[in-house]
Amino acid sequence: MISFTKEAIKNLEHLNKINLINSASGYKSANLIGTKSKSGISNLAIFSSITHLGSEPAIYGFVLRPTTVRRNTHDNIKETGIFTLNPVFEEKIYDAHHTSAKYAEEISEFDKTTFKEEYKENWNAPFVKNAPLQIAMKFLEEIEIKANNTILILATVEHIYVKKEMLSSDYFINLSKGNIATINGLDGYSIPKETIRFPYQRPKD
């Protein structure tokens, strides 16, 4: 095996370092966060840090890099208090990845990709039209992570829309039936094709 000490990692060229560390942590979810500014400009950005933090109440969280530069997603969420989660799906992987490009705040990623905005139930944050899973989120709180000046955003799940064929009888959402992508590192995408489930485990006699 190839070995990397902490010191060796520290001395790697910047892009090599972030590739190594981002990919070593394993496969992550790939989600598009949809927001809209108070001035009416929609925004769409890809995130790989969405995580489940609790089911009652239903809370998801995600990490934002330091806000030393303008972060349109963060600004819009703080202004309006709402956003949407839309998983990256196979047919739109390239466009999803392109939303990582840094556009000025007056430019919408919806105008620079083939994604279309969709609005539901008077929720004034854009969903991704035709996404097999769409989730309306409401800002709860943010926590400063002092170790690296990032921000953990916590939000409550307000509404879930899911394609019927993805929902099992026990309400498990089978993402593989929606061709939902996962991300390895910063730019490596995979489409899981099968889901293996096991019953609840108890200690063996």
C-alpha cells in the first residue's frame, strides 16, 4: 500500500491534497440546493455534505466553506429562511457538476444549465424540475466550526416529494430506482444500480 503521513499530506500540492482527503472519506450524497434571493434571482449549487441528523424532528445538515468570500447559497438561505434539496440524477450529472462554477450573484445557474425551476405549495425556493426526489427545507440554525472556519447549517424537513416507484411499502426510499448519483471526492460520480437491505439486527445468543 502507498502511505501518506500527516506531514506528507500537508506538503502535497493543494489540488492533490483536497483530492486525496475528499475521496478518502468515502462515497457521499450529491445534492443540488435550490434557493432564491429576495430580489428574485434563483440559485442552484451542488453539495456533497448533506447528512441526516435526526428523524423527530426531521433535521438535515450541510457544511459551508468559510464565508470570507460571497456565498450565494448561504446569503439566500439567511435572507429567506428556506431552500430545496434535489439529488443529482444520472441524466443531468454534467449540468449538476457545472453548478459548482462560481457565477456572480445576479446570474442564475438555471440559465446556464438545462435545469428548469419548479415551484410547489407556495414554496418560494426552486425545486429542480423532474428530479425524482425533492425536499423543502427550512433554516433552523447555523453552527460555527472553529477548527477550520466552516459553518454547519441545520434545517428542518418541511415537505418531501418522491416518485411512487422509489417508495417501498415501509417508506424506505430506494434511490437506485431513481438513478440517483453518489460522489467520490470532488468530481467522481457513480450511479448505484442495486440496493441490498437487511433486517434490524439484534445481539446473537
